[in-house]
Amino acid sequence: MEQWVGEALASPFEGRLKSPLPPLLWDLMVLIFIACLPSLCYERTDETLSGVEPEMVETIQIRTSVKTDLIDITRSVEEAVRKSGLMDGICWVYVPHTTAAVTINENADPSVSSDILMELNKIVPFQDRYQHAEGNSPAHIKASLIGSSVTVFVESGRLVLGTWQGIFFCEFDGPRNRQVFVKVLKREL
């Protein structure tokens, strides 16, 4: 089993074919493909949301102050859930921007956010031979890698997050005025 896992993780071109792309760009393309794979394999039907009743959409306004930042929005999302009165269901957090994202990660130690940004900046540098005329291609790429939404269960009126988990708004093209949408759904009994 271990040998098979190792082979699966090895590059399919290793020792057989030279990729015309630089290794870092190839790795980035593979990461983007993996991130998009679930949406490519999912077929929505009208029955997908049967038994689920929409409750509310709350908008969180964020003013970022630096070019890249991870901002803990857990308390704002918790407040949106509390205001909705939802006791049990699902909470979706969605960022409607192409140069920003949302993720769940550790919120106990602020150095984790710094480390995430540091590594993203290594993978996707600010300066490269990007062709996008607006000059913010790195922000678009980082937003695609992280993603535009997260889903969190709600039980007994509280977000179901791990001990060290928080919800972070990810700014990659600041400073800007941003929005985050929070939608909760309850399960009909």
C-alpha cells in the first residue's frame, strides 16, 4: 500500500517526459486542478436542497488595510448565525471577489496566518511574467487556490469548529472595501 501511495504522489512525468512548463508553474496548475475537481464531479439536481429551508443572508463589511492579510471573521459569522436564530443546520460563508478568499484554519496563534501568507507569496510571487493588464494576477491565483467559500455545521445555535479553528477572510489585493456573505439553512423536520 505504501508503495502505491508513493507512486500516486510522484509526478507522472518523472523520469519519462520533460514538462515544457517550469516546475513551480506545473505544481500550481496541479493544485488549481485539484481544487476544482469536486465541482467538476458534482451534478446538481432539483432534489439537492429538498427538505432544506433558506433562512437568511447576512453581509459582513470588511475594510482591509494592507495588500495581503488573513482577517479572523469567526465572531462576525457567529453573530450572523445568532441573529438568524438558527439552532441546527448549515452556515455558508462566501466571498464574492476574485482577488479575495475565505478559509478555515488555526486562530489561536497569529503566526500561523503569517506563515500561510509567507508560503503563498513564495508559491505565487508578486512579480513574475504575468500577462493580466491590471497587474493583480497573483491575487487572482491565490484566491483560486484558497477558494471563495466554506461550509460549517451549526448545532445548538453554535458553529461546529475545532478547538483551534477560526474562519478567515483572505485579502490578496488590498487595501479595499470587501463583503462576505453568510447564509444559514435549517433542516426541516
